[in-house]
Amino acid sequence: MGTFVSPLLQQQLVAYDIKIPEKVLTSADRLSLKDLLDSPSFQCFFVSALGNGIQNFHKFSEVSDERDEFLMFRLDQLFKSIPYDTRRACFDEVGRLYRERREEREERRY
């Protein structure tokens, strides 16, 4: 008999089958988190992505292992070391940019 998983829990878990090519991962070795956090073009998106990833980590429990859990712990520590006002400003800026882009797309449709 199979394991019962409640419908609510099924909705919360993420069906995950995304593979990043090894060539891309090898190229990424030459970049650092510092590069992303120090870049005006990427820092607000990266801080936002960190926060979103940490917030939703539990949804990936089916595909997470100890290495992922340790990485999440380390990223959470890094994220929390960024002052709250800075994190809030990053989230606000990403939201503003997404709204702006959505409005631009809607204007092009008409």
C-alpha cells in the first residue's frame, strides 16, 4: 500500500525536475556570491532571490539532501546578516521593476 500524502501537502511540495547543464555549473565556479551582492545590476534581485529561496526551501524537501540543508543554513545566515532595511529596499526595488516591466508589456499590447 502506498504512502498517503494529503492534497494540501501535495500542493505545497514542488514537482522538481530541473537540471542545470554541467557546463553552466563549471562556468559558475568563476563567480561568487560576493560578485552578485556587489553588482548594482544584480544585488537587489539576488537578495530577493535569497529571501524567496529561504522562504520556500521546505517545498523542496522531496529533492533536498544534507548538502542542500547545510547550504540553506549558510545562505540563511548570510541573508540575516544583511540589514533589514537593505533587504526591504531590495524587495521593494524588485517589486517596482517587475511592476514597471509588466506595465510596459501591457502598453505595447494596445
